Amino acid sequence: MLIYLQMIETEEEKSKFEQLYMEYRNLLMHLAYKRLGNTQDAEDAVHKVYVKIAEKIKIIEPVCPKTKKLVVIMIENTVTDMLRERGKHPAVSLIEEPMSEEQLPT
């Protein structure tokens, strides 16, 4: 959390960020993991959302239903972007054995 707090100027804003972090972190992880199916990717998505929150902490309201809706939308958009990016660059499996000359393209 130190990384995020270094981005924030005032103690009041740091306190507000800490409240938001503690209140919504588990929800964001759950939502991200549900769609991404991978803990590391879910953590990356949550990190991206909290960076955005830290950058905009001055205009984000404290913990309330409106803020909850905002962070849920943020995680959904972030996950969608990650899935879209994954589609552009699909994972490639590694070939265990080298190809023979007959298998090489001409």
C-alpha cells in the first residue's frame, strides 16, 4: 500500500484511500479472479484500479454505495481491457521437441 500512499499528497486523502483500500480490496479481487481465472492476473487488475484511485483520490468520495459502484465499474473495465489484450496476444505453447525437416514450412 506504500506505493499508492506515496502518490497521495495530504493526510486526509491518504486516510480516505486507506479506507477505500480496506473496504473494497476483497471485492475487487473476487470480481477480477472470477473473470480472469488467475490469481496473478486478478492482482494485476486490482493494482491497476488502485493506481487509478490514487491518481483521482481528490474527486472520489469516501466509502459509500456510489463509490462501491464506481470501483466495481473500474475493475470490470480493467478486466475487460486485460481480456481484450490477451485476445490480441494469445498465449503460445512452447514446442518440447524441435521440428524435423519434414515438419518445417517451405
